[in-house]
Amino acid sequence: MTNSLQLSHRNYEWIWIVIIASLTAISSEIKLLPFEHINFRFGLGSIIFLLLLLIRPTERVVRTGIVTGIVVVLFRTGIDVSVRGEELATSFISNAPTFVFYMVYAIGYRLLRMDKHKERAITLGLLAVITEIIANSGEHAVRFLFSHQLIDVQGWLLVIAVACFRSFFVIGIYFSIAQAYGQRQLTTDLTVNANVYMETLYLKKLMDHVEQVMAHSYTLYRELKKQDHPTHQQALHIAQEIHEVKKDSQRIYAGINKITVDMAQTAKLSQLLQHVRNSNENYAEHLGKSCTIHIAQDADLVVGEAIAVLTILNNIVANAVEAMERGNIYLSVTIGEAVLFRIEDEGQGIDERDLALIFEPGFTTKYNQAGVAATGIGLSHVRDLVQRLGGEVNCVPLKTGTSFTITLPKSRIEE
């Protein structure tokens, strides 16, 4: 089995090497004219070569460079002979030095360990410039052996300028791709983690309820037994069954709780707010509503309690979405000694008589189309989470809609 997996991995490695070589060869025939009034062109081959190495590095970079160099030389020679009508030998001699460029470039990539500097754009760009200049020097050294033509100072300045342009152009593209992928991955992780985190809260609530029911059923058994009632054994059996449910719930909770501890996550506050906006605007669209969420933020920080903060904000904003058919939701953040979140909506609002009850478990004003009430535990969990973080949550009715304010100690949530 292990040998089969290794063989499969090698096959995929070779496929990726061939893809890199092929795309590099094709793109090398696409020429750019970067400098106006100067008859100097360069292909996109090295740009694609470096970009693909950064996106998905190969285990054997030097081998990749050698294969790419061979494919580029053969591809260019084939184009020259079949399309431009050049002699095979002449075209091959003209294109052969390109092999040196990609081989040297790959060696430089490996020796300078460029894949270890992917988080530092400037460093990575400078290393790419150095590598390309060295690779170009190797290519021109071989060309000199064939044609005995030297590059003058202006030519070398162009080589350096093009190396800078191409290298930092690639780094810019790579970091744009990496940032987009990172944001997408963060969104996925936050969604999954926040949902799991919320489920642990619901499960904990269920366990507390089961504990109460078990205590009441056992009390009922004792009372029936005192009265020598014939059903006291049935009451005992019910208490025992509830006890089994409690133990199963505890096992499940222990497993899920370990997952939530292991997936403890940090994120920038701005990323959390963006996630809240995107996910809840999608939620509104799913409900057939038209809601726009506006975010105002005076500063940013890295949140160490990212999942807890996200769960709090998501619950309140989701409630706002459910309370309105269309309109705006305003989420603002002010950062000082404490972090103040203010969420205002344009929904139907909350009756002042209900303000003292909205954070109590089981209280709800939401009913589905069948007239069944919601669980009414969302805001109670919000209050518990806020208190666990050492903060407070308040609700104030507006003329149109509702305003929630959440105050959390900055020292408690900041990483």
C-alpha cells in the first residue's frame, strides 16, 4: 500500500512538472514591450515558471528547471522550423542557451530557499531578482560561446530592469492569489468553527436540562416508593434511562469540546466583521430578504477569542436579519480600554415590556410559518458568552428597530 501511494505521488509530481514546463514554453512565446521607444522584448516564460513554483512547489526544483528548459528549447525550435521556416540546426543553436536560464534559475531557487520566504514579499522579490540576473548571466555566457557577442552596459541595465519588473510583478500576483485563498480559507474555518462552538453551547444547555429532568424523575420515584405506588419501579426505570442519556451527552460533549479547544483560532477584528457581513447578507438572501450590513471600525486588533466574538456578533446580527424584510443593519466598533460593539437595525423592534426578558432562556418572539416558537436560547447564550469574557450586553429600543451594545475588555479578547 505504501509503495502504491509513493508511486502515485511520483506520478502526480511528474504531471505537475510537465504542466509547468508546457505552460512556461507556451507563455515564453508571448512577448511584452515594457519600455517605450526601446526595441526590447521579453517573454512571459520566466514569469509563469516562478509563479507556478510559488503556487505549488515541486519536491525536485532542479529537475523541474531541467525539464522546463528542455521543453522550452524544443518548443521554440519547433515553432521556428514549422512556422518561420528556419533551419533546424540554426534554430536549435539559437534557442539552446535558454535551457541554461531555466536550469540556473531552478538551482538558484533551491539554493536561496525561496519557498521559505513566501511570507515576506520584499525579501522574496529581491531573491527572485538576484536569481533571474544570475540565470540571465548564465544564458548570455553560453550565447557568447556560440556567437561571441557581448552585452554592453545598456544591455545589462535592461536585463536588471526586466528582472526587477518581472520578479516583483510575479510576487504581486502571487500575494494577491495567496491573500484571496487565505481569506477564503479563513471564512470557511470561521464558519465551521463558530457553528461547532455554538453547538457545544446548545449541548451544554441540553445536558443541564437533562440533569434537572433526571433529578425530578428520581424525586418522583422516591415519592412513589414511599407511597408504595405500583408504578414506582417504572419511575425508577425512567430515571435510569435519563441517566444513560445524560452519560451519552457527556461523552459527546467531551469530544466536541476537545475539538473546540484544539481549534482555538485568532483573527483580525476586521476579518471577523467582514465574515459577519458576508455570512449574514447571504443568510438574508437565503430567507428572501434584502438587508445591507454597514460596518464602521476606527482601529484594528488581533482577536484571541475569535470564535467566541464571532458567535456573539453572528447571533445578534442574524436576529436583526430575521426581524426585518428589508433595510440596513449598522455594525460599528470603537476600540479603547474596552472594545465597544454597537449593532442597530431597522426591524420591528422590541417591546419595552420584553427588555427584561430577552436574555432569559426560552424567551422568544419568533415563530415559523407553522406557528412553532423558536428555541429562545440564542440571546441567553450571547449573554453567557459576553459575561464569560468579562463584558456586558445591553439592548435599547429605537424609534425604528433595536440597538444592541456589547462591551468587552480589550485585554481579555486581544491576542
